[in-house]
Amino acid sequence: MFSLTDPDRIRALLTGVGFAGVDVQRVVAPGKWGADAADAAAFLLDSGPGRHLLSQVGPQQQAEARRALTAALRRHEADGAVWLRSGSWLVTAVRGGAGGR
């Protein structure tokens, strides 16, 4: 999930398999993470990293973590959703070889 977080690694991988003109631009936009704080917390904690972290503690600590995350996400509720700043990489490159396409 996080193997491509480093722009230099992205560039190295793509140039290593024959792409040229690799450009990596950061894109940031509001992202809808759930209908409300409880929904967003469930999404985050039921994802791979969230499940892994919760598996390291007992049921009581899991419930406590869920309550704390839900409470923290409440301040991001607006217009019927939880909105958090989301970031991605916009990657462009030109394939090598004949014609360059």
C-alpha cells in the first residue's frame, strides 16, 4: 500500500523498466472518508494498516482506540461527510522503444 510513497523510488522503477521523461507531481485535494466520524473511523481501522495495529492490542484497547479516533474525526465532519486532506502522486512518463508511445 505504501511502497510507492517516495517519488525517487517511482522514478527509479519507471526508468529501470524503460520509461523516459518520468515526472512525479504531488496532488492534494479534500477527500471524503466516510458519512460521519464513526463511518470514517471504521473505514480507517478496518483497512490493512488499521487492522494490523489493532491486532497488536486486546479488545478493550481496540474499543478505546476506535472511540478516540471517532472523537478526533468529529471535527472534520461537514456537509454529511468526513473530509480530510488527501494526497497522491500524479505520475507521467513516456514509454521507450519505437515511436515512444
